[in-house]
Amino acid sequence: MQVGVFSFFRKHKEMDHRVLEETVEYIRDMLKGRLEAIILYGSYLTEDYVKGISDINLLLITEDEISNLETLSNIAKNIIKKGFAVPLILSKGFITSSLDTFPLEYLNIYSNYKVLYGNDFFINIKIEPIHLRRQCERELKSKTLILKNLYLLHNQNHSMLLSGLLTSLKAIFPILKGIGYLIKGKIIQNSLQSIEEVERHFETTFPTLRKCYHLKLQKITISKPSIKSFFLEYIKEIELLGKLIDRMEVS
């Protein structure tokens, strides 16, 4: 395990550092020389993390993510039992050749990560603004369509609406961070700060998105009678954000 990582997790409340250390050793033993790096990333490393809701994400960088699928399947099943999400498994070649395809996903990793083993493949990563803007627009418009369809089918099912909203936030907050990066030219760690930067830049407000941030952190709740109207306002703000990004110019 990399220097400094052990002490960091010894102080962390959620994941026992011994579990993490054992997991790293287990993955190394299973993949032997085919493993290039193990990286922990995501909200677990930030104040946005919510115990029992947020995922604990690992990225495994291997020589070839296809030929080892049987072994990787066994690894995934094992570490899920220890509290991790299904690991993201990529090769170095896949990463370098798809920066223009998945800039938002790579920015999400780059914004909050710790190398647990191996080389730091993200230290010199370059996210091109034009590719990032395009993906943010595509994702926002796609999420708008999905949310509208969910409302059409389940507008009388309050639990389904709330569940769909919370699920969508896992994608929306990284998009907001991506937009914040386009605006500031640097990583914004906190999702609420991303919302604030977006509001300042476009000279508008997104009160429902602000409430969603607190909802995700379980600081507020939504009453059943309010869920339908809240969901509709949420759709309007996501749709508006998509329109604003469509007109956004980047260099």
C-alpha cells in the first residue's frame, strides 16, 4: 500500500484500515503481475459521503481487462461482501484511448482519489473541455428524458418517484462537478459548491438541486404530499441546465 494511505484510513470512521489493507493484498495475490494499480475514488473521500447510501469505489487497472474476467469476477464477488461497490476494471490502454469518450467519468475519479497500490495513472491526466461539455449536455438531456418517463409511468407512486430521484442524483452531482470544472478550470470538491458556481455563472438559481444535496446527505426529508411537485421541479431544473450547457462556449 502506498505511503500515507495506511494512516489516512486508520483515522477514517467507516472502513476499517485492516479491511482495506487485506483487500489490496487479496487483489494483488489474485492478479499477480497482471495488476498495474488499485485506486480508491469517489465520495467516500469527501464530505459528500453518506454511510449506507454512498458507494465505496475501487478502480483496478490491469494489463487486459478482458482476458482475466473469470478471476476478476471472483475478486468482485469477494470485495462486495466487504462493503465495496462492484469495482471498475480498466486497462491503461483503455483509459488513454477513451478520454474523449468518458471525460466526465475520468474527471469524477480524478477529482477524488487515492492510489492504494501501483502507479498513479491520473496525475497527468488531461480532460479536454470540448469533450467534457459535450458529455455533460448529453447526460443531462438523457437524464431529463428518463425522469420524464419515470413520472409518466409512476406519478402516483411516491416511493418510486423518490427512489428514482435519489438514484439520478448519483449521476447529476458528478455532472455538476463537471460543469464546475468547465467554469473554474479546476476541481471543485463539494457538490454544493458546484451548484453555487453554476448558479453564479449562469446568473440563475437551482433551489431544488440545493435541496437535493441536503436530501442526499439526509439533512432534510420530503413529505409524501410534496414528492410529486418536488419531482416536477427537479425535472425542470435538470432540463434548464441541459439548455444552458447546450449554449455554453468552451475553449
